[in-house]
Amino acid sequence: MNNDLLEYYRDTYFSSELPIPFHLKDEHLIYINPIKVRDYPIYSSSIGLLMIDKNKISDVRIINMSYLRFLYELVHYKDDKDKEKKDNMQMLLNVLILSLGEQYNYIININEKDKAELILKRKKDGEKITVTSKEFDQIKSIILYYNDDDYDDRYISDDLQKAMENYYRAKSKNQYNPTLEDKKCYMISKNGMTIQQINEMTYRAFNKTFNYALGSELYLSRKILQASEKYKVDDVNHPLFEKHSKFDFLQDAKQFEETVASAGKV
């Protein structure tokens, strides 16, 4: 997704927790909804199906497929005993129902031109809405960006991906990763919200609020240390004025050059 469009979505929809209208080629209008905290466990256990990098699979046939056709291969089953494909289908339905609504039945179809398309069949009147492979790619991108503030679809090589994973694994070593329950309890302790109120927030807003609240505490702690002659602490910025991404470990020029030299370009 290009930066201008992403900023437009952030300012117009993400910041107000609004559904995003999406105009289809067949002239229908659908809405892409943000995931709420109460539904996040289901979403997070299912969204991996839409994050597979099929172009890194060593099969030319798969590389040449649209992502929707690739999904068709993963979820289409004729035998009820095919547990893997049945599970994949359920994961896909989980994401589509949470993002596009329960008012449709969802079917991936291969049309007469041998192209994959997603059919949304409205439950109340049976009307069919057709989503093309290209439109599905755009919808998938919006879903991922809306519900994960850290999502970034820039391509990186396998070696650089491995270097990044090793970096963050080492950085978080011996560090406890708070659960969703932990985060909810922390938010309650900070602002007096109830579990019910938190559950109705979008996960994006909840997670950003959690990170800012925690970051503010760490900021104040580091500012206190900075004022002490006993400790040497560099100047500290408030987290509200810092923007982080998964590529932060490449910001150091020397490290960037060494990583690119050994692993290839981003």
C-alpha cells in the first residue's frame, strides 16, 4: 500500500475506529471493519493464513498464482477427513466474518476464465457480490494494516528476515511477553476502564494506548535516571514523538551496511 493512501486511511478511518468503505468493480459497496479486542484472539489465531509469502515457495505454479487462487488451493477440500484444509477454511472464514460481516456466506470460486474470485452471498436475499483477485489483494492489505500498527508489507530477502528475527529474539531474551489479559489489567489500573469497555475498543486503538501508557512510565523513569550523576543516560524522547517499525534495527548506518552486504537489499 502506498504511503499517501495509508496516511489517508489512518487520518480518516483508523483514528476514528470507522469501517472503511470499499467500492467493488461490480458496483457494490462493502465495508472493512476493524477487529475489536473481544475478537482479537480469534483473529490473531487465523490471520496467519493471509500473511503467507507464497512467492517464497519454490513452486513456479504457486508463484504465478494470484493470492486468492493460492488460498483456494489451501482451503478447497472434497473429503471431510482433510483436517488441514478444513482448518484453513475456518481460519479464512474467521477473518472474513470479523472484517466484512456476518451478513454474507463466503465462497472462493473459479470462474469460466479460470480466475479465482471471492463470492459474498447475502444471507437475507441471496444476492451475490463478486470480489476479484486484485480487489481481494487490496482488501487483504487494508485488513492487515488496520489491525496491526506495526504491519509493513515491504519485501525483504530470506537472509535479512532471518537477521531481523535473530535481532528481536536476542533483544527480548529473558523478557516476559505480556498476555492480552495482562495488557487489559494494566489498562484498568491506569485509567479505570472496565473489561467490557476495553473489549469494545478496536484492538489497534487498545494496543497503541497500552504501548503509550507503558512508554510514558519508562520515559519518566529514564528522565529520573538522566538527572542523576550516577548514571549516564542519553537524551530521552517521549514515546508519543517516536515512530517505530520492525526495521529499526537497520537504522544504525554501519549495521545497515554490514547486514545488506551479507544478506542482500531490503
